[in-house]
Amino acid sequence: MYVDKKRRHWPYLAAAILVLAVAGCLICHGARTSAKDMQEEGAVALRTAIQRSALQCYVVEGAYPSSLLYLEENYGLQINRRDFYVVYDAFASNLPPYVQVTVRK
């Protein structure tokens, strides 16, 4: 009985292609998830930096700054406005400001 050797390899080839396709999808999904997590961690780090700069200003000058611009000019704070929205609300000079940082999409 004659068996075509080319036909015996098709199931293995199809299985290999399927495995590679699934692996590719998992890698792409992992990369997207990692990038999103990194952006969220960046937002948390920026919020912490703003709060620390404001606290440093309070310790040195006796009052919280009224704006982010003051922190940028006098305390070396750098804000990536291209990637993040920042809300800075200073209610009073003796109370810590409300700071919210969100990732731009």
C-alpha cells in the first residue's frame, strides 16, 4: 500500500501554524497590557512627585504653592503634559492641594 508522505505532514504543519498564531496573539496582548500598566504607574509617580514638591514648598516657604507653574519654575518639577492630564487645585495656602493625574488616550 502506497502512502503519500506529503499528506502525513499536513496535520503537523497545521498544528505548528496554530501554535504560532496563538503565541503571537498572547505576545501582542501582553505587550499592550504592559504598556498600559506602565502608563498608569507613570501617572502615580507623577502625582507623587507633585505632592512631594508641594510639601517641600510648604516646608521651605510656609505655604503650599497656588499653581503647578510655581513648582515647575522654583522646584524643578517636570510634567509630561503630552501623556498626562494634571488637575492641581490649591484650596488654601495651609492645606495640601488636590492633585489628580490621568493618562491621555
